[in-house]
Amino acid sequence: MTVTYDSNPLSAELERTAAFARAARTSTWIAAAHIAFPGIGHIRSVDGRFEWLPANYTTVLKPTND
């Protein structure tokens, strides 16, 4: 994956691939601003591709006994 702003697209792609592979291998939590809500989760590798696994969340609060 590369973007227009990469000054060296080949190097950027290699760095991103290595970072994604490391995150998938170690189950590292990832947080980013430009990823679908909730913007925190994990990356996994499936059949040579990387997939985004967002963290489980809910918008429902448990009622209190007050």
C-alpha cells in the first residue's frame, strides 16, 4: 500500500508490509485516526492479505442500581 505523499513508494510499501506483518504476528493493538470506528483493533494475515479487526465495543451502558 502506498499513498501520494510517500516520497519513496517502494520503501514505504516495504515498511508498511513489515509493520503489518509484525502487528499480525504479535497481536499488537493498533490505533489510528483514519480507520473505521472505533479506530482501535488488530491486524491479521489471511491468505497473503492483511485484514482489520476492530475492537469489540457497545454503545449500550449497563443500568446502575442507583
